[in-house]
Amino acid sequence: MKPLFVTGIDTGIGKTIVSAILVEKLQADYWKPVQSGDLERSDTMMVRSLVSNGVSRFHQEAFRLSQPHSPHKSAALDGITIRLDDFQAPATTRPLIIEGAGGLLVPLNRQDLMVDLIAHLGAEVVVVSKNYLGSINHTLLTLNILKTRNLTVRGIVFNGKANPDSEEIILNFSGTRCLGNVPELPSIDREHIRGATESITLDT
């Protein structure tokens, strides 16, 4: 199974929650290549706290940047240069969930974007979408970029309150598979993450 790269159509869309659900469902390993800011409350720490199984491993980030900006700016402020060749997916015998930072066109440096990292890692993509005014456009743009880059999209996960009309439009225009709808969770904890695994269908 190729690594699954979890990307979103915007910031704060639920990539980390969906990543935790996928890690729990597949008993997969987790890797966040770039953590930009919030080093004391990183996404890796959050996913680890939400996963119940005893086999998943949580791999060290390739870059831990101190400032909460786009990776290219955070790296510059920290006196670091990010290069695609610096990234190598962790070796594991289990499925690997990779969580991106922001969306596809977030810059890593002056030449490379997050979408270039996906291609570099040879990963397939899970797109996280959430309903808001403009989300149809943002989702279709994200999927179109992946298509033009010839990257494999495993499917879309709709996160949060359902909007059947918007979801139908997105699936119809994109021809992309829906992997599931993650409902608004009463609380973000291990119990509800375990329960949410039933909302996603993902063949290995």
C-alpha cells in the first residue's frame, strides 16, 4: 500500500482529525513532514493522543519550525532551507498516513509547493473537505490540481456537518470517490475517534 497523504481544501479543515481516524482504522503509522509552529502542541502529539491501538508509530517530523507561518517563511525565520531531497518517508511495514501542512499550494521554499512533496514521496491522496461558502470551488480546484499533476486521489472525506447538495455537486463534477462523511464529533477524544472509523470506507 502506498502512503496516504492527507491534504485539505483550506486551513483548519480537519486534516488532523481525519488523519487520526485513518491511523486508528488502518492501525497505520503517522508522519507529519513539516510542523510549522505550535511545537508544544504539535499535530503529531495530537494524533498520538487520539489513537488507541498499540501498534501505530508516530515518526519524527523532518522539520520542526518555530513560527506559525507558511513553511517557507517559518524556515527562513529559523535560518533553515527546506529542500525536497530532505524528505524521505519513514520505513514501516504498516500503512503510513502523512499529514500535510495547509493545502496543496502551500510553499515549502521558493521553488517547491506541498503538491511537489506529495509527488516526491510517491503518495496517494486523501482530500479533506468541509462545507462552507466557497467550499465547492475550493474542493474542485484542489482536485483539479491533483489531476493535472497526475497524482492518484484515493477519495474525498467530508468532515463536519453534512451538506448533501454540495457533496453531490463535488462528486459529480470531479468524478472522485467519497470515502465517507465524518460527523461533527461531540468531543475530540479516543472514544469518538474510534467510533468515527466506521464512517470511512477505505480498501487497503
